[in-house]
Amino acid sequence: MDTSTAIDAKDKDKAIVDDFLNKLNPETSIPVAAIMVLIEVIRKSDTSTIMGMERELRQTADLLQNSVELHAKSTISLSSGCELFLRYVTRCSYDFPNFEDCKKQLILRGEKFARISMTSRARIGELGHSFVRDGSVIMTHGYSRVVASLLFKAAKTKHFTVVIPEGRPEGGGFEAAEVFSKAGIPVSVILDSAVAYAMEKVDLCIVGAEGVVENGGIVNKVGTCQMGIVAKAYRKPFYVAAESYKFARFYPLNQSDLSIGRHPKIKIVPSDGRKVPAGIDCTNPCVDFTPSEFITLLFTD
């Protein structure tokens, strides 16, 4: 590969990543944005075979996973969404042996798939809102679009209060609290270490998921597992809301299995701003694994 070709490839990769990041917004999740980018790759591709198309799509999926990892986010939801779409591509190739016909159908089906995926949260909200009782206290963790959709639906006919841990180090709890407060839902933010203290006043827990794994457990923002354990100890329902494109082909048995996947680490700093002394490791995981035994029910589309 000569220098000009390498530069062109680098520019193309940058354009794909920029397009992906631009598609991310409060209404579009990482997997849906990735699927939309893969559709664009199909549309612009000059390859002439299904194998070449699949290779190009897998290279793009790897590129997107690297970009997500650089932003210190777990890639499990992105990889599960991409794998689902790639299986879709393989199936389409069997239905339409002619490459041009297959390519047209992939674009049409892909766009339909993206539209359906974007309505997943609304369908989950319809299914799950009835589990929220009037006057209840609900604990959640981090900012989950699907949980927010469910609670907004419930708030149309019921009054309830949300309790949410602060979500260090990036403050996801404060982000969620602001969203709920603007919607008129009473909300309080507690210390991450106060989950057990607050649980006795909670009626139920509802959390989202980065991924639903093959053994029925979930991978989600770190701190989800401890919430599930405490909820079970207090005999409080622990519900999970997750879109079907987050179902991942992954079978962790414990927390250490997460190191096999692409889950970046995060570093914490003292809340008072003091400098961390040399020799102290402040590296932490960004996600944890919650086994199915702590999950009462899973809402999905």
C-alpha cells in the first residue's frame, strides 16, 4: 500500500467514525447508530461479492468498537448490535443470491431494522410501566434511555419518587436525575456507597443494561451488581429493561470473565481534588456482571 492509499484509507476511517459519533444523541443508542453507519457502508461500497461486503462490514464494526473503547465505554452493546446486523446480512445473501438484488434488499431491510430498533424503548415502556405502583419509591442506576422511557410512561398516570446513586466517576446519576427532574418526577441522588442504606425505603429497582448475556445475567454500569445483591437481601424486586439488540453472545461466569471482552478501565480521583499519592492504583472497571439469580424480571421488546 503506497502512502497516498494509506492516507485515503485513514481519511475514510476517520469519516466513518465521525459519522458514527455524530449520529449519537439522547434518542439514538450506540448499537442503533452503528447499524445506521453499516447501512451507509453498504450503500457506498464498491465491492462486488457478499464475502467482500461482509469483510468490509466487519472491518467497520471493529473500527467503531475501537472508537467506543477510546471514549472509555463498554463495547458489548455495540458488538451485539453489529453481530445481529451481520447475521441479518448472511441470511439475506441466502434469500437473494444475485449480489445487486441482495445489496438493495440489505439497504431496505437495514433501514427497516434501524427504525424498529429506535421504537424498542417505547414498546418496553408499554410493557413495563404497569409494574410501577402509585406512591412507590424506585431505585435506578446510571442514565438509561429505556428506563427513562418506562418511567416517563408510568409518570403519566402515577406519582412516584426516584432514588439514584451518584454514579462516579462520570456522574451518570446526576445526568439521570436532571432528566427526571425536568420531567416533573421527584428525584434524590445518594452516594454510591449508600445503596444498602437507602434500600429499605425502596419498593423496587429498575436498571438498564449494556448487554444481556447468554446465561440470563446482564452487563451494565459498575455498581449494578451490588444493587442487585442488596435488593435481593431486602426482598425488593430488581427489574431490568433492555432492547433486544443488546442480547449478546457472551457467557460470563463471574466478574473476572469481563476482562476477556473489550471493557475499558476508568480511573477515579479523590472527590476533594487532592493529588493521588504515587504507588496507589485507582483503576476501576466501567461495567460489572449481574447474575440472573439477582434479576426478578427482564423487560424487552
